[in-house]
Amino acid sequence: MVIFDFKNSDKNENWIIVNDGVMGGLSKGEFFISDSNTAIFRGTVSFENNGGFTSTRTRPRLFKLDEFKGILIRLKGDGKKYQFRIRTNDRFEGVAYRYQFTTEIGQWMTIKVPFDRCVPVFRGRIINNKAPISPKKIQQIGFLIADNQEGQFQLEIEWIKAYK
């Protein structure tokens, strides 16, 4: 099932940016639709003022993924490590489920994100004894770059789909 196909009708107003400025940092990220009809998440990660991350995520909505096992993402990166993040509520802050992946410089890849391999985290720390993702409750998805990767980054996304 297609969740986002940036070649079609999905626009960037469905996505928001959350930078480390929420805690005083100076990292900057942006999300936009390119002339090639792909989504671009890019910016600069800065360690100044105790910063070190930037992220983008969808505005809250029920994705209705009850019968699905995970997410497939067609993307091209810059060789850096990213997190795909899932939230099962509509809140700005709280527990997220992360799946880490590393991109290959300039290479299109299809990333498979099994729901049962996503780790619950809060502010970068793993939460033990948290229930696994309930696909029917998924309300936000997105990407985050952190993990001591200072400098410029760019992630290009062609589509995001759910698989059974």
C-alpha cells in the first residue's frame, strides 16, 4: 500500500521539521518536494548549544496499517546513518519507535522497516518493557539524523509504502 508517492499528489505541507532548537541547539533541517518530484530532507547538524539532531515527520493522522508488517522506503542518501521513526500518538513529544539504517553515497536503495524490529526510544534513550508497535495506532512517521554526525546531510525519498 502506498503511503507517500512524491511523484503524485502528496505535498510537503503534510510534513513538519523538528530541530534541536527545541532544546537550544542550532541544527537546521528542511523538507521540500524537488523538481524531480522526490522529497528532500536536508540541512546541517550542529553541536553548538548542546545540539546535534534534526528531524522531519508527518502531521498526525491515522495511517490504518492494521494488516501490515512494516514499511518500505525508496531513498537515496549521502552515506550517513539515519533513523526512520514511528509514533503511535498525535503528541509532539513522547515515545517513538526507531529503525536505524545507513545510506550509500548517491545510491538509490529500498529500506525495509519491519515493525517488530523498531526499538522504542524517548529522547534518544531506549525504553525497556515497552509494548511493541501496534500498527493500527501509527499516527506519525518520519526521519531523524543525530548520532554525532555534525555537518551537512541530504536524504532524498521517492516513496514510502507499507507491506504485508
